[in-house]
Amino acid sequence: MRKLLYILPIILIIGFAACENYVDITPTGKKTVDSTQTYYELIALPNRAYYPSAFALLSDNVWAKESNIIGNEFISWDGINMTFNEEANRKELSDNNLYANCYAYILRSNIVISLIDDSQGDKDTKELAKAEAKIMRAWDHFIAVNTYAKAYNPETAANDGGIPIVSKYDLEATPTKSTVAEVYDFIIKDIEDALPYLQEEPVNVYHPSKAFGYALAARVYLFHRDWKKAKEAAEESLKRNGSLIDYVTLADAGGPTKVSTYAKGGNPEILNYAYMGGYSDNLAYTYGMASPELVQLYGQNDERMNQFFKTTGNSIYYFDEGSGAALWNTSITYSKFQTMSVGMRTAEVYLILAEAKARLKDISGAVGTLNLLREKRIRGAEAVLPEPATERAMVQAVIDERRKELISGFSRFWDLKRYNTEADYAKTITRKFPLVSTDVEQKTYTLRPDSRLYIIPFPVDAREKNPNITLNTNE
């Protein structure tokens, strides 16, 4: 009982109450924190929320309503990032609890990993619970390191400042900052330790499956530039779930506002549930405006644009008509079509596999894999991409497809960072802004591949609580 009384306040603090349908912790009932089953149930978290406000507009995929930017070029994340303003002071801005959420979720995982062995229950359930907790701990460290540190670069990672690694349940610890290389080593070890124990079909969708475990492994290996392991892990994931929704067929049936097959819980592509704030994950309200450049990249026959975005007829509260941008269709919510802007989907695994094959110089295999996805998204002959002549052209084709498929505030930001470490794929982003307003002079803004803006400062409250957390930028 003493263990229960000590841990219960911590459980409440980090939001276990959000899982009340899955976890029932009572001091007097049959379930207590001494129960292995209760620890296992703590892993399920239906509403993992990650907010991209600190970096969403540091992307050539995303746009903003002009009135939200003008006048805020030095005082808000959106104003600073839309104008690529390196002169602004970002150190005191809140990151909308992204860092705090990552480490609260890590704490949640560590409670299970550190304490479950002393609980009363089945040994196999203990091993399963620790494996699932390790996969989710790796997931949250990955989000944090790719946001608050440089992208992994094998030439510099051993010296690049990373993030704190929190590997055990200790509320009094003030962990030091590890290097990017050390963080990736930790993430990879957690994944590899966990994979053998994950279930093919967990008890519910909020527990990580083996398909998700291999998908996360594939993503991490890709970012770590271990192309062979990325390919193998992606193939293992797709063996277990290779589902792709046919957007062309969906469009012919009336689109997601008419067909509810893929509403909440019904999207077979989803491998894990993590949101850009809230269950609905409605991109219209969370940086769901596609940039004019991205709109042009989709073209006329891509059903990802045609079915899910609107270029006209949008509310003026969210959208500037005449900008050339497009807004996520506000009528599409998770009750009609459940997207997954932060969590992983099978579509990403196909893209990982295509890139890994390209990097391994299997151009034919790469384009074949890429076309499996394109044929489910693009109407007509345009769906089949001819085989590129070079590895560089093939990788660029994957990059373009990633932009169109993995829309919104996380993947493109991370991709820009990692591709910017390679001369062949580094990109200088330019944007003219504003496009509609005549009250402010239009300027061209530039984001260099080596801009410090790509590294988000640790939030001030985290730095105050732990002096070991120093910024990874020169601000």
C-alpha cells in the first residue's frame, strides 16, 4: 500500500486519468499498483498529444493566414518561423508543452520498466509490458532529439549536443544532456530489446504492435543512415500490415465526407495513435494549410489534394483567398476519416522502404515500391513513375512523395533537417510574403540549410528546473 500511495500522485500528474476507460486504480479494490496487469494497462494512452507550434511553419509544406503573422515577426513562433527570422529571441517562448509531454510520457514508460518486476503477476506479461514501454520510450526520445537537437549526421553526431536520456524512474534525477549519437544508440537499443516480445495483435490499438515496432525501427534506422536495417525493418512491418487505402476508389464513391469506412478506429493504415492535439486531429485547426508550392507539387490528379483540401470556398477566419494555398477540408474530422498526422501509418513504411532501396542502389525496386503507394493516391497514368536514371533522382522522387503523403507539422520539418546534412539534397527555402495583403511590403524570406532555426530551444521552465539542459543553438 505504501508503494501505491507514493506512486498514485505521480500517475495523476502525468495524465493517467485520461485513460480511465483502460486503467482502474483503486486503493481498496482488486487492482493496485502491485498488480502486473495494472502496470501493463498503464502503457495504453489513447490521447498522446504533440503540438508542433514551435516549428510547424519552418517548412515549405505549410502556410499561414497573413493576419496571424503580420506584426508578430519577433514575438510568436508563427511570426518568427513564417519569416525565417533569426534575429528574434526564441529562448523565452513556450513550446506548447511538447518537451514536457515527451518527458511525461517517458516517465510513464519508466514507471512500468523500473517497477513492474516487483509486482504480482505473470512473468510473460511483465516482459510484454517492459517491451511495449521501451518501444514508447524510444518513440518519445526520437521526437525530442529530432526537435531540440541537430539531425543525426555520422560525421558530427558524437559531438553534437542532444537531449537528456531518461532511462529509469527517478523523480529526483537531473539528467545531463547526451550527444545525438548517444541518444540514437539508446533509442536503437530500446527498440531492438523490445521487438522480440511485442505481440502481433495487442489487446487494443493503444498498445504497440509488432508491425508498429518494426515501423519505428525502420524510421530510426533511416534517420541513422543504416539503409540495410531500415529496409529489413520496413519489410518486416509490411509483412504484418501492408494495408493501403485506395484514394481513387474512395473519390469515386463520393470521398471521405460520404464514405465513413475509415472513420475513427477504421483506418487500416494506422500503426499507432498520436495526435497533433486532441482526438479529432483536424488539420484545419492545427497547421493544415498547404503552401502554394505544395499545392503545385500535387498537380491535378492527386486525390490527396482533391479529396482532403480546398483551394476556394474556405472560411476567411482561417484562410486568405487568392494566396494559392489550400486548407484542409474542415468537414473532414476523425468521425469521417481518421488521419494520423503524428503517429505512423503504413504509407510511411512504404516510403521508408523505397528510400532505403534507393540508397542501396536498387533503383528498380525503389520505384516499384513507390508506385505501390502512388497507384493508391493518384488518378490515371501519372500514378506510375518511370524508373529514374540515378540514385539521386530516385531519392528526390521519394522526397517529393514524402512531402505529399506525410503532410503537416512533423515529418517535413524533420526531413528538411536530415536532408540538409547531405549536399545532394539540402534545400534553401524561399518564400514571398505576404501574397494577398497590400498593407505590408512583400519581401522574400530565406531559410538556409544550416539555419539555427531548425534547432528548437529547450523551453525555459525545463532549463530552470535542470541547469544541465543547455541550448543546442548559439542563442
